[in-house]
Amino acid sequence: MNVVALFKLVPDLVEELEIDQSGTALNTDFLRLIINELDDHAIEQAILLKERSGARMTVIGSDAEGADDVLYTAVAKGADQLIKLMGDPNAVINNHAMARATAIVLKELQPDLILTGVQAHNDLDGSIGPLVAEYLGMPYVGYVSGVNVQNGRIVVRKEYPGGLIAEMEVDLPAVVGIQSAEQPPRYVTVNKVRQAMKTAAIEERPLPALDVSGGAAIRRMFKPESATRAKMIEGSTEEVTARLLDIFKEIGAL
Amino acid sequence: MMNQDIYVVIEHLRGKTADISYLMLAGARALAQATGGEVIAVLLGHNAQSLANNMAADKVLYVEHPALAEFTSDAYQRTLAGLIAGKEPRAVLFASSSIGTDAASVLSARLKLPLISSCQSFSADGRPICQICGGKIMAESDLPDTTTLLTMTPGGYKPEEGQSGKAPDVIKVEAPSLDNLRVTLKQYIEPEAGDVDISKEPIIVSVGRGIQNQDNIEIAEELARALGGVVAASRPVVDQGWMSTSRLVGKSGKKVKPKIYLALGISGAPEHVEGMGESEVIIAINTDTNAPIFNVAKYGTTVDLFDLVPALTEKLREVKKV
Amino acid sequence: MPFRETFWNIPHWAEIGQYILGLLTILVFAYGVFRRVKRWRMGQPEKRFDQIGKRLWSVLVDAFGQARTAQDAYAGIMHLTIFWGMVALFIGTALATVDWDVTHLFFGFQFLINGAYILYELILDIFGVLLLVGLGMAVYRRYFIRPPRLQPATAWQNALAQNVDRDDAYALVMLTLITLSGYFVEGLRIAVSKPEWSPWSPVGNALASWFIVTGDPTNRTLHLTLWTIHILVAFILIASIPFTKLFHILAAPLNIFFRSMQPAGTLIPARNDDQVGVKEWRDFTWKQLLDFEACVRCGRCQDACPAFASGASLSPRNFIISLKTHLWDTSSGHRLHGDVISSKELWACTSCRACVQVCPIFVDHLASIVDMRRYLVNEGEIDALLQKTLANLGRYGNSFGQSERLRVKWTQPIQAVIKDARKEAVEYLWFVGDYASYHVMFSDITRKTAQVFQKADLDFGILYDAERNTGNDVRRVGEEGLYESLVEKNAAVMSKCKYNTIVTTDPHTYNTLKNEYPANGNNHPVLHYTELLDQLIAAGKLQINKKLNYKVTYHDPCYLGRYNGIYDAPRRIIRALGCELTEMPRHGDRAFCCGAGGGKIWMEEQPEVKERPAESRVREAAGIPGVSTLVTTCPKDLVMFCDAVKTAGLEGKILVKDLIELVDEAM
């Protein structure tokens, strides 16, 4: 079985986000990218499938600062093939464009199963997974927290609110949007990653001309207004404790 | 020829309409006022027509088919693709949820229609305002000139605004052929039973990533006991296995509306806020001044929770003794 | 004329038989030793033949002088009397052999005559008594006092526990048999031959009086019988040395000779190129294998271990015994990881080094624990919290997973700008460390540190957002590659700075900068802030304006005390501030770890833990009458103890303070 995991890099929310001068995009000077957390889960789920059923596993992401690290880390975890899509990293914000370009590469690979994070925090025009699925004519199920291969099909655990799980059977080939892997993404040592850098090769594929249609045209970006902001209680632990106690009394909780 | 109507894809699960559906109807009304069209609910189901009765919509399009009894992506996509292509509304709203997002992106690609995701509200002139980057950034976009698909997140409108005492007209629409579906529902697996139902609790002490480890949850439990409430958690805490899924608050967990929601070390990502944003009084404790949780909380403090929570517990115990 | 009548009453065949038996004994002994050495040599290479002089000196002090053994009074006296009793009797036997079979046989000359012989008899009799006293103490201790550290672990399979029990009993029985049979042989000889100098053998003489009634020839028969038993027991004992716990007679001095001569704070790097740590016993070095083999199960390490005391799965004693047993277990198919040593045991260690410090024969438990951890880390077998922390350290260079730019957030309220050591030359490069930089509880204290430095007119600077976690605990967790990458990043920045001396807030930071960074090119002196303040006070550069008069006790941080021997500087500062210092029962090199080290502060608590080490420690401090403040000099200690004061319900009874807070207050 051929399993492909797709990932994208998103702004690291640990760093303060700034909006650039145009007012329609994030300031990239201070921007630091990190793998979309759910894509990391998708890679883990793919590794688990490989370990369970001996699948061949390919990881694909587009070129951006940190992409090599993600790819080498994936090899250190057990991935077989690494593909980096080379092109204008600024276009990556448009998921339609990315999905169309990725689909072209994916067609060649003829995967049985494509896993990717169900969403990313900077998605503005839908998510990559279902778009790729449609461009490839494959079925898609998202919000999945477990995948099993059974008799040439997959059975996935789809999450609903309230902890309800729907077990869905899906024909292959298919695309699955991962909400969480069956176990948290594993740790690989710096040395394993360094070894992977020495031995593994990243295939660089040019991104085809990007077609950005289907996305959103941002008019302005801003930080949430402070009008709705909480009344901040300042002071020492004792003072804050006393104030909270008053609040509890006001609400009638005591 | 495109009309100015706003369609809302109603989300329901096992015979119950999700709150987000009403919230979308309220959003659709706001948008319809800008575009000058009607609000039309789209209900897909099997023997589900009665769900339409309390919807604040001008019309309800009801598609009846046994394969639509419960959500599967394939059946929904096929049904909606035909419907949207045929009617050409101004916009179609989907919930930014396990159901809505499965359908919206696929339809955007299939029908070559633009898609705007994570829309929280609409400006007065009908521009979608979206919440991204874990709630730290808002983005306002133009509404494209063609039929536009949108996924909606809570925060902008209230479910009550999307309900009505008057049953709207229901127009039945023929379902397409739904044979040879590639995705089928095998079964539902119920969440772990036997635990308290956090959605019915008036006081909730909820913990997030900031709690650091499983042992520290104890201090939250003690505070909850002192307050007469229960503990709950955000996604990262449940993912680590530190608390059971039955205590999960948020998009993939339970939706809660307690009198008091104490958020300990919770950043306030939209997925979490979706589950607790309608609590009466939210009190957030987080050392990160910029945490988005402070945008939904009524009160906030940046005092370290490991200092504050034990102190608060003790004071509460004293007060209760007296 | 008093002389030594060797082989009195011994027929010629017995004399010959004895020598044949002796030869056989030597062969068995040699085979046993060879077998052991061969096994050690199956381990990995390690260089331990440098500094021969120092090594020999250590053997003299620690093996023959038993300096560490004597630190426990009862066990010390017990062991010293047995040891020196046996040594004296062995020398006595050797002298007798030389006297009779060398000088007398070949040269017709004896030296054990007259006064020398009388002295010889007297000394041997006395040492025999000492030996018996020691053996008596041992029997009383092992079978009547029954200290917990000598008891087999409940977790052991019965067979293993029984073997251990038998081995312990064997040594005591055999030594007692030898001594008693020796005395009886002497007594019977005196009873029959009645030499006039017999009062110089007081014990033998006293025993002789018992045998007057039996008379000859019964006594001659008895004598020959007991002599035969004595000889047989002696030879069996010698032959069995390499096969029983008695092997420590050889292995302990060897282990002491080959002990690490590196500073305590220098961890042995991961060996293999791929640095996967120890997966199977052959991956240990020969010296580590010798560690396991030399262990006599005295259990002092277990008594000193904070993890064991807390109820966690680890006992350093059991760890070593299990490894030793595993070394020879060729049939069970047990795997080192999982079957022999559990990951829980390995992750319970706080790297406090108390076990290594008390071991009389210098076993280095910690080196083996870290080597095994390296394997677990390589396999990804780490808990979720640790995993998150390591990922944070790799990505952000700090364990808090915060932005590099927030590293200097604590400086914001400070008026005078702190120099950026990357931009201008400074005398002191202050390495602030993660906890002192990021932890909310510590930012105020770190500001005070800066203010104290400023008031002392110190020319200092910091690395601002370029500082990274130094990796001390990352290394001890077993993530060698991450440690190296942190070192590379710090070294790259530091190499561009101009400074004379490094000063640190955190003892952990201090340890690796001082003891491990030199291997990576840092040759600047490294001071802990307490050393620096101590120097400044002595030089009159730091004005103490206010006498504090607090009654305090002081906790020695592991990485400052045991690892680096800094016990006096903080105490001198405390006294200079006018505080009255009362020591806790466990202080100095016996200080009890707070439980944070070796990466423990980044791990989830093990559910078996009953009393956390930090709670035990604050209770110890709060138990001293009149003491109101527990002073420490390590940010991790402060965080752990403040929390423990709350969980132990000691709020209002004891305050936890960093020493710098007191200095700031007194200025």
C-alpha cells in the first residue's frame, strides 16, 4: 500500500504575530514557521499504518523555512520517500492553489491513501485534504482520529461533538483529514534526524504554475478588538484571590 | 443566473439540530440584509422534515432520502452539488465542523466556486470576517462576485437569533441518485458513559495546556470541589490522556454554558471557544497577556495559576466553613 | 626457646596433601578470576590507565583505608575489623609458610622464634578476636537489626533473592568457621604440647584448658581432625572467592583503581557514533561491567537515593544487582530493557549523585543509568511531557517552549540597561539560564540578582535572546544529540563575545559550563553567583548595610555541592548577612535532592511516588526549631520547594528564599 502524508508550515503562534504595512497579510520579518500540528499527527498516523501493515510511505510538503527539518524528521521516524514542492512560498497561503499543484504530483505517485491534517490555523479557503481529494476524484473523510485498513478499504474513526465517534468505511484510494493520530507524534532524537540528513534524499519537484482561483481576497487583517476584552485583575496573588472571591459572590456562586 | 439568496446547510446529528445551524441562520440573515436576498435553509435527511419547524428561515429546501439519514460526506456532496449548481444562490453557509468542512471544500473544488473558511461574522456591507491563527488574527475578505461557499465558526451570532416560533415553508427537492457511495457509516460509538455530564454543570473549572502535567490537574479538581463544580479540559489535555474525552470542551467535545467557566491555562483557540463561548461568566487565568481567551472572558488575570489556584481553593474553603 | 612448630602433629601425607590442595585451589581461583575478567572484556573499551599515581593513592585510602566504608560507624567498625582481622591472619599464615617451607626448609633458619614468635602469636590471637567481633556484629546486624537496605527487594524473583541470601550467609559462615577452627587447633596443640610460652596465645591457651580432661591421644586426633577442617575450609573459601560475594576482595580495589578521575560533573559522552546508548549488556564498557561485579550489596546507595525514598521504582542497589545477575544469565532470554531494568526505574533517577557519593567502592550508577536512558530516548520511549520539553528545547532553545525574544522579558522593569555581551566587552558574562529567565516565580529574583551586580559595580553583560539552555539536564536525560546542538549554538555565540569570567545563576548551568563545555573550547573560568558574591564580600566590594538576624537553614543544590564541592561560599555569605545558620540533618555532601534534576522536572510524576523528595526536604527544614527560612541557591530548588511547602501544608511555617533575595535585602 502507498500512503502519502501531506504537510504545510504555518506561523508559529508562540511568536507574536504582526500585520504588515499593507494591512492584508502577516509581517513575515518576524514570522517563524512550524509544521501544522495536525499534519504532524497525520505523519504519525501514516507511520503507524506503515508499522502495522508495511505500507510505503511518502511525505510531501512545499518549500519553506523548516520544510527540510520536517522531511528529515519524518524519515527518522520511518518515512520512505520525501518530496518537496519548489516554488513561490508566498502562494502557499492559498489552499486551492496548493491542492491543485499537489494533486498533479500525487497523480504520478498513485497513492492508495493520503493523510493530512484536517485543518490548519491559517486556512482561509478551506483545507488542503478535501480539495486534493476532489481534484483527484477520491472520497474524503475529515476529523478522523484513527485509521485501519480492512479488506482493501479503510475504516476510520470520525469525531463528532460530545465525544461521539462515527465509524465510517471508505473506498480506496481516499483522502483522510486527521484530527489526531492514535498516539501523540513520537519524538526522534537530534542524532537520528542528523543521520537522516546524511542518508536520505529530498526529491525537489517544481510547483506547476499556481492557479489561485477559489480562494479569498483579503481586504484587511487586524487583531481582535479589545472592546470585548476581559477586565484584567492585577495585583498580588492575595489581591487577585480576594477580588475573585468577590466576583464569585456577585454571581451568586457562594 | 445567480440570485441574492443565502443558503444555510443545516447540520443535524441523530435527530437533533446542532446549535451551529441556528447560529448560521442568524448569520445568513445579516448577510441577506446586505445582499437583499432571502435566507433559505437546506435540510438533508430521512424523515427529518420536522426539524425545520423552528428555523428562522424564509424557506426550507428539504431533500429526503434514506441515504441522507445520517451524514456521510459522499452523499451530502452529491446532493448539495446538484442543488447549488441548479439554484446559484449568492452564498452557501456550512458549519466549520466535522460535517460542514467535509462538504464545503469538496464542493468548492467540484463546482469551481470560491470558499472562505472560518467566518465568524459579516460586516454591514456583507464582507465575511474570519478568525485565524488560533484567534489571534481577524481577516476581512471581499465577498466574491460568484456563488460563494463559507464555513462558519461561532462567536458572531447567537443560536436564539436563528430560531423562530413560526414554521417556515418547506419545499421538497428531489434527491439525486445516491447509489454506489464510496463512504458509508458503519456504526456510532458512544462516548464513555458513567461520567458527569459537563454540559449540565453550572460551574466548570477547565484546564488547558498550561496545566503542564497530569498531576497538576489535582489542583483544578480541588478548586472545583471547593466551588461545587466539576473539571473539564481543552483538547491538548485530553489528547495527552490526562482527562477522559467526556470532559472535553470545544468543537470536538461538549458544548457548555455554565454560570461560571474558569479557564486555567487555556489559550482560547477558536475550537475551544466554540464549546464554551456562551458561558455566562468566563474567568481566564493565563500568564500570556496576549492569549485570545481574554477576548471572550469577562474577567482575566495573568497571575500564575499554580500560585493562584491553591490560594483560591483555600480561601473558598475558609469562606464555606464560616 | 619459643619457636614456631609448624605441622606439629600433622602426618607427612597431610602436609603433602595440603600443598596439592593448595595448588588445586589456586587453579580454581585463577579460573574463576579469568572467567570474570573475560566477561568484563566483552564490554566496550574505555581508557582508565591514566594518572596511575593518583589511582594507587585512591586504592590505598579507599580500599585499604576504607575511608568511605568508615563513614557509617557500625558498618565501618564491623567491616574494618573483619577486613584487618583477615589481613592479619592471612599475613600470619603467609609468614608461617615462609618461616617453615622456605627459610627453614632450604636454609635451616627460622625467624619466628623467641620474642618475634611470642609477638606473632599474641598479635594473631588479638586479630582473631577482632575478626570474631566483626563477624558477630555482622551476624547481629544482618539477622537481628535487619536494616532495610540489606533486605532483598520484594520485586525480585525468589530464586534471585535466595541466591543473594545464601551468598551473604556463606561468607559469614565460612569466615567464622575458619577463625573458630583455627583457635581450636591452636588450643588443642597447646593442650598437648603445653609450651611454656602458651600464655602469649591467650585465646588458644584458654581453649586448651577445656581439653585437659580429654587428654591424649583424643586431643591429637581431635587436633588432626580440626586442622583438616581448618585447611579445607580455608582452601574452599579461597577457591570460592571469584564465585561468591567474596569476590569484592579483588574487585573492589580494582574498581577503585579504575574509577573515573574526571570531575564529578563531567558525564561520559555517548560512545557509539550513532549514540544509541546501551541496548544490551555488551554495550556497557568493561568498567561499567566491573562496577556491577564489584558491588557487595551494602545498600548505602539505596539509603541515599531520593527516588527510592519517595517510593518510586528505582533503587540504585537493585539496579546494580539486577545488572550483575543479568551479566551471567545466559539461559532465561531476559532482555536488558524491560525484563531486567524497567524504563520506570531509569526515569525515576534525579541524577543527584548521592548514590555515587556514598558508594564505598566508587560504583558509578549514574553513568549506567544515563547510558540506558540514551537507548530509551533513541527509541522514543519517553513520557509525553518530556517529549514536549525536548521538542521545545530543540525548537526554541528553552524548556518552556516560549519565544527566544521573551528570554529577557524580566529585564523590562529594570532602569539601567544591562550590557549586551554580544556587542561590547564585559568582565563577567552572566549566563542566566532557563528557569531564572522564564519562570514567573523567578523573574523578580533575577531582577534582584542584576541589581545586586549593579550595586557592586560589576562589569557584566548577558547574551540576551541568543542564550540557549546549556543542556546539562538534556544530556542527563540521554538526548546527547540535542545536548550537542545546544552546546554548538551557545559556543557559537560565546566565541564572538569578549569576557573574562562566566557567572551563572543556575547550578545546573554552572556544572555543564564548568565541567563539560571545556571539551568544546570554553576555557574561561566559571563561577556560580555565590562564589562571585563570596569573593566580592571578602574583597569589601559588596557592602552589607543591614544585619538580617534571620534564623535560616541552607539546602545544598546537588549540582553545586556534591557535583562541584561548593559548600562554604554560600554559608559564608549567609553568615556575612548576619543570619544564624542551622544545618539540616542531611547537609553538605549528604544533602537530599529536591527531585528536579536529570530532567525530572520535565517529566510526569510516577504514580508510585508517596512523598515527593521536595516535600521530604521542606519537612526536614521546617522540623528545625526556630528556623523560619529555607535558603537555596538554585532556581529549580526554589520552584520545587515553594510548591512543596504548599502541598505539605507548611505555609506560614517555613519560607523558601534564594540567597540572592537575602543579599538584596541586606544591601
